[in-house]
Amino acid sequence: MRFWQLIALGLIFISLTFLYFLKQRPMSQEMAKVFITLLPEIKERRPDYICAFSRSNSDEKLELRKTKDGWEVHIRQEEQDFWAPAKGKKVEKLIKDLSDFTGELRSSSQKYLGDFGLAQGQGLEIVLKRGGREITRIVVGKKGPSWGTSFVKRHDSNRVFLVSRDLLGDFDIWANEIKGPIEVRPWIDLVVIPNTSIDVEECRFESKSVNWSLSRQTGDKKDGKGKWAFTLKGKKQLISQEDASKILNQFFPLYAKDVLPKGEVKALDKRTRFVYKIRNGKEHSLFIYGFQKKEGYCILKDDRGYVFKVDRSILSRLKSPDSILKKRIKKG
């Protein structure tokens, strides 16, 4: 092939490539417009209520609401109906994923909705509200052809988009599409005491039979040379950072087995409690209400009023916090 022929072929290839991208450009602008109109709705009117449900099982819903204490999830179990603490980071990730994606238009025809898992009675419907007013509503269909993608549409439109978000994964749905009711339990926050032992300044346990306290005196956990004052039955002793950490690590973090309605312990006595204060000056209290011997748990209520079932071993650890040490603290 002669040199001028190679040049001609090259020019033809460049021209065809240019025409292809020129043809695609209007569609890209059109797609951008769709999602740009969606983003300000969520960013400017941040949702304080989220409802999600399988359109094949709309009676069972996931409901999340924002309160002064953080996000809550609506629980229906054993004929009980109440709000429980929700995993705040999980909810915030969902909001970010819903408010910050772009997509590629795949279909505008109603007859193809079933191919994407978005026909009548198919898909996961998500409703976002603020102050009782609806912000937007979308439907999530099947997962996309590549990892971390989904097919979505607005609830009142037939336009289907492929978006770069695994929105079903945000709801712990790992199948290709939702087929049963949505799971609520993965959204419950069962952290009674977070893993903040490095920030604890002092803590104390108060009960009829045992009282003790532990407070930071000098130093920090980072250098391992700090001193703590441990007081048991009126006897105060200085202990090392290492021993203080062993005591604290029995309670930080503390996870619950389950959550109960807030009114579950109204009539119970508040004589036993665990109190801890962290570096920012905030003090938190946990009230402990004995245990159910048969089921192996005790009931705790935090200072927000949430009620949890926790393993009853927490009581023995609180009553003998120094039992974990090689050398027990001498009692006065």
C-alpha cells in the first residue's frame, strides 16, 4: 500500500471517530441534565426520612428517620412497634450514594422495563422526605453488567439509567435483584458503648454491693506510661496504663444482642449504673436492670432512653473489674 493511501485511511478513521463522539455528545448532555436536576433536590433539601420497600412486598418497609439523637429505624417484631437506634454511617452512605451519581441512558420504552427489573411490581422503591414533604422517589432494578452498578428510574418515568452505584448492596441485597421483603435488622445499631477507651477520662460503677471508679491521672495510652487512680470500696491506688487499659477493654466496646421498646423498663429500679466520661467532657450513663437467667441476658438502658439486651456476663465484669489483672487490686 502506497504512502498516500495510508494517509487517506488515517484521515478517514479520524473523521469517523470525530463524528461518533459528536453524535454521542447531545445524549451525554441530555443525561447530565436529568441527574443535575435530581442532585440539588437532595443536596439542598437533605432528607430526614427514608422509606424503602420491595414493590413485590410493599407491606414490609424499611423506615428511617432523623432525630436529635441521630438516625432511628422502625422496628416491628412480636407485635411490638417502636423506633430503635440506626447505624448512622450506613444511612449517611446511602444518602451520599443517592445524591452523587451520574448515569447512562439505556431505555425510554415501557415495554423494556421488565428486562431491567423495573416493571410493575418489580424493583426496590426508595422515598426520600424532609419535614413530611416528598423530595424524590426512585426505583432500583437489577444490578448492572459490571461490578458496583445498578439500573434505576424515577417512579413516574420509563427512562432507565445505568448508574455507577450498587444501590441494592446499600440495602444488603446481594442477589441480582430484590425478590423478597427488605431486611430491617442490618440497620439496627447494637453498639451500647463505642470503642472509645483511648478517650476515656474516668468511669465508675455504682450498685448496692460494689462501687468502684477509675480515673486518668497522668500520661496517655500512646506512650504506655500513664497512671490511673483505681478506687474500690474506699481504697484508692495508682495503677499503670497497661492495667487500666485491661480494665477498660472489658467494657469498650460493648455490643447488644437485641433492642427493646423504650418503655420496657419504666417500672424497674435504677440502683445499678455504669458511668463514663470522655475527653470532650461528655458523660454517659448506662442503667442495668438485672438479668434473665434462662435467656442469659440482662437489660441496659442508655442515657438516650434506648433499651438493649446484653450478655449477662457484663454484670460479673462490672462487679469484679480487676479480675482480669495478674495481680488483683487490694481491697480496703
